[in-house]
Amino acid sequence: MPPTEPTPIQERVDPEIFTDRERELDFLMEWLSGVAQKWEKSIALVSPRRYGKTAILERFYNRIYRERDDVVPFYYELKDQKRWLNEFIVDYSLSFVQQFLAFRLRAPALAFKERVEIGELYRLAEEAGEELVQRSLDYLSSDENWRYPGLVLDAAQRLPHSYATRTGLSVVVMFDEFQRLDEVLYYDEELTRQCHPLTGSFSSVVESRFAPLLIAGSQVTLLTRRALGGAMAGRVGTVYLDLMPLEA
């Protein structure tokens, strides 16, 4: 995609003034080359707020979209608000499907368009012959499957890996504010029963060489000592950002 064409993410830092993070971006692009060859491991990008983390992720996502046809970028940020676990599962799954279709259709505006309904995503997938997407949406829409939310969560976590292994593409899963998985999710729609820590449930997919994670977080202690500890310990490489005058 030529640089003059639209990009999926409207970057908050203008490309003309994006400075002092070239080293980190070069590192990520080198890591990406290994991801394309399916031999890189998941990494965590760690920094306090306002260190430029988000600007790097936005630029990295757009560069993948513009420069690669063999790696699908997927960006997901977990907001700092209470959420029903089932709602998170649906949002995570549909965000991936929507961004996957945007990449395959070369339709950048679709990637972060306000939530597209399942029926519309299904229509787009059907027209494009994306049967894998159609099967995913059928699974997500089945009331029978939702009798076992834990299995649907597992399927959602494995979705990028499953697509990568079935299409031959690689996927980069950018999960921003990953540590919030242990803070904001609830088992019930009324938000009265907080989920047990869920970051460890990613311990199997984080080892995928087909769809490694680029984990990011601004609550440094929670991310490095809790979210990346326990079952996640030793599975993720860590990259620390130095201070710079860019807002994240």
C-alpha cells in the first residue's frame, strides 16, 4: 500500500515529527522479520505512562499493514473499566476478525471502524471467500457453545494462532494494557463476581511461533511482577522504554 493511501490507525503523533523512537521501531521491525519466518517469541513492551509506547505501537501497526503481505497485525487495548467476561470474549474475537478482514481485503478503514455487526462481517467474509472467518462467526453466534464460556474464551485466545496455522500467514497480537485482564473482568453481567486472574490463561498461546504476542502495559509493577509472572514466567522477553517527551 503506497504511503499516500489511508492507514488503519490514525496516528496521534504526526509521522513528520516522530523522532527519538527509531531505535525501538527498528528493533520491532527486525523482530517482525523473525515473526514472518515463524521463529520469534512473544515480547513485552514495558513503560510508565507518557513514554511513547502507544505512538510506537500505532506506527508499528501501520508499517506492518503497509509493508508486509505475510504478517497480519492485530491490536487490542483493554480499557480501564469493569467488563463482563462474555462481553470481553466477543469484543476480542470480533476485533480480530474485523482487523483480519481489513488486512485481507486491503480495506484500512475497516480495521478500526466502530464495531461492525456479526451479520455484516459474515457478508464481507462470504463475498471474499473467507470460510475460516465464517466458521469463527458461526461458532461465536452459537448459543450452545456459550453454555461453556471457558471454552469460548480458550477459542478466542487461540483465534490468531488458528488463523495463522490455517492460512500460512503470521499474526502479531498487540495486546495493550495486558495486566488489566487481572483487574477489570467479571464472571456475571451484573459485575459482582470478579474473575480470577486471567493473564496466566494466555500462557499456552503466548508460546505460539505463528502468532506471538507483543504485550504492552503502563502499570509496570503489575505487568512485570504479576501478569508476566506465574504461568507466564520465562515465556515472554521484555523490552523497557527509556523516557522521552511523547505522550502515550
